[in-house]
Amino acid sequence: AQSVTQLGSHVSVSEGALVLLRCNYSSSVPPYLFWYVQYPNQGLQLLLKYTTGATLVKGINGFEAEFKKSETSFHLTKPSAHMSDAAEYFCAVSGGGKSTFGDGTTLTVKP
Amino acid sequence: EPEVTQTPSHQVTQMGQEVILRCVPISNHLYFYWYRQILGQKVEFLVSFYNNEISEKSEIFDDQFSVERPDGSNFTLKIRSTKLEDSAMYFCASSAGQGQIYGYTFGSGTRLTVV
């Protein structure tokens, strides 16, 4: 069994500020972890993924995430927010034949 | 960049009617999926399809649902007798390897409204 908890359904940051979106997971097997982004009226787009190896993974658009097994976390960060980062972000965990998604976090970027 | 194409983007149907949602996955992908998202709820797994057969399905995917890859390019989801609770955004996804390991490429979705 696997599950994902995204802390904070809405996060608001100023342009140029640090973005931090939190994700904690539960998995009975070593997990594969993902972050997806969804812009309005579009499908989900893969931002980055952790499978094995380096625990700090870099993705598209300047995002990165760190896998911390001891904390069962996979938080998404970006040093400097841009207006175009405004979207909904989903954390997902896979441990079997499918992925389980979190509830999503809506990121708002203020000018 | 290759993309997954879904049609129609919106579908309104009466309760009890059959609907077919269509998807054209990326051409060299081998694994195909349907997920759905009821408004305000999580993205939920429905079914995975590989080598012309269902490899896994969720509890949601009951006898009212079926999938088919009728030719080399299309992948369809059929709901035989729609219910109000089937109203959701349905996402098709494909992947070259297993999507739960490598990540999915999603289409833009079909918003299904059952009235």
C-alpha cells in the first residue's frame, strides 16, 4: 500500500522568492517518487522523478526535489519563483503497478 | 515534442448512455493508462494496458468500463452506461517503459459531464 500527503493545498509566494512544496509519502516497498505540474486546461506534465541513486534530483524549469528516506519526504523547491510557475503541483508515489497521487498544491505567484 | 492527444476535450452525456473517450498515445510508447480526476479530488488510477491486454485495474474500473486498442494508434475508454458519479476529467497517459517507474506523458484530458 502507498499514499501521499501534500502539506498545504494552497501556497502563495512573491516573484523571486523561494518555492517550497511539501510531500510526504508512505510505501511498503522502496518508492519511486514524482512531481507533476498541471497548468490550467492542460494535462499533468512530469517535472522530475526519483527512482534510485542520487537523492537530490533536478527537473525542468529550475525545480529540484530531495528524497529523504528517514523523513519519508520528497519536497519540491525552486530558489526563485517566476510568474509562469503558477500552477497546480502533484506529488506521486509508485510502489506497484500504478502511481498514487496527492491532493495537489496550488501555487500562486504574486508580482 | 511528441504528445498524447485526447478527444473530445468536453463531452456531455445523459445518464445511462454509452460514451467512448479517445486517445492517441505517443507512437513509440508501449504502456497505456487511464486516470481520472473528479472535481476537487485526487487523480485516481483506472487501468493500465500493455501488450494488448489489461495489466492492472482499480476497483473503480468495474464491468461498466472497458478499454481497447483497436488499431496501432488509438486507445479508447468506453463507459457502457454512464452514472452521475462518472462525471470527471479523464486523462489518458502513455509511457515507453512502465509509467509508474519512468513517469507518464499525459494528455490534456476529456471533461465528461453526465447529466
